[in-house]
Amino acid sequence: MIYAASSLDSYLAPADGSVSWLEAFGTDEAADLGYDAFLAGIGSLVIGRTTYEQVLGFGEWPYHGKPTTVLTTRESLGDDPPPPGVRTDHGDDLAQLVRALQDEAEGATWLVGGGTVHRAFLAAGLVDEIWTHVMPVLLGSGVAMFPPAFPRQSLTLLESRTYHGGGPGIVLLRYRVD
Ligand SMILES: NC(=O)c1ccc[n+]([C@@H]2O[C@H](COP(=O)([O-])OP(=O)(O)OC[C@H]3O[C@@H](n4cnc5c(N)ncnc54)[C@H](OP(=O)(O)O)[C@@H]3O)[C@@H](O)[C@H]2O)c1
């Protein structure tokens, strides 16, 4: 499943890739946005090399105990050993990758992103749900949440939640990919 925060115009980040644009929406009520409950249902993760390096740069690896595959065409992720449970994959057989992760760990596989990972799994028909927190901003340009191209896919809205929390408002949209 895809779970990500996006601008109303469907960007994951501004063009420089930074995450600071999200800080404006950290109101008290919206602080958690259901993330802890979501993460509790996640057994394994797939993450693009760019996002992986960004998360590593934040400090301690936040997904201990959940097997994580970093997609990369590179032979290695650098000189330092990755955190426990983190391995790489060249993305040659994404269906087999998901099967292996689901055999290894109970729970859903979170496609952490970024956009190129979303596109690869949508192109392979391997996305079952899309959760997006829509932030009240038009970034105007940046890292697309759904960069083209992949086949058209019909969605069914499973849930929507609105968070006000004294701020400008955030909407969670949760879709099933039919
Ligand atoms: N708002 C949110 O919730 C959210 C969530 C996630 C990410 N983000 C943002 O998204 C941005 C990064 O997204 P991005 O699309 O530029 O990069 P990305 O998807 O994180 O990583 C791209 C890299 O992953 C590897 N890769 C992706 N698909 C592959 C495949 N099918 N097979 C093999 N390797 C594959 C390649 O690595 P190599 O170059 O090593 O071959 C590629 O260059 C960051 O700014 C991050 O902050 C935001």
C-alpha cells in the first residue's frame, strides 16, 4: 500500500526534495494523524534509495523490526552497513519481492515512496491501497506523488478523515485500488 503526505497538487516534496514544507501543518490535533495505528499494521517496507538516504539522514532508523527493501540499481548503499533488517533489491521482479516480504513478516507492505517507487508498483499492478494526507498547500512544482506513466486504475474511496486542530486543515483519503 501507498501511504504518503501530498500537497493538493499531488507533490510529495518541493523540487529540492526537502521535508520542511510539512512543518507548517504540525498542529496539536493533527500531530499524529493516525500514523501510529497505521504503522502497527505494517509488516514490511519498500523504499526508494533517495528516500532511504533522506530518512537515514534524520538520525536513528525508525523502522526497526520491520524488514525493509531499498530499491536501487546500485550494487551497494555505501560504505556503512545498513540498519538491521535493511537490504537492497534491483527491482527486477517486484511481485516476487512483495511475496517474499509478506512471507517474512505478517502485515501489509508499505511502499514508502518516493514517486518513482509509486510509479513502479502502479505500473506492475501491485498497489492495493492508497492512503494520502492532503496538505492545504499548492506546491506548484516538485517531486510528483504519481509520476507518469502507468495504466489507468479505478479506485474506491474506503475512508476520509478531516483534521482541523486549529490549523488550516488536513484530509486523509484512503482508496482501494480495484
Ligand atoms: N510526503 C511524503 O509522504 C513522502 C514520502 C516518501 C518520499 N517523499 C519524498 O520523495 C522524494 C524522493 O522521491 P523520488 O521519487 O525522487 O525518489 P525515490 O523513489 O525515493 O528513490 C528513487 C531511487 O530509487 C531507486 N528505484 C526506484 N524505483 C526503482 C525500481 N523500480 N528498480 C530499481 N531501483 C529503483 C533508484 O535508485 P538508484 O538511483 O540508486 O538506482 C531511484 O533513483 C524525497 O524528496 C522525499 O522527501 C515524500
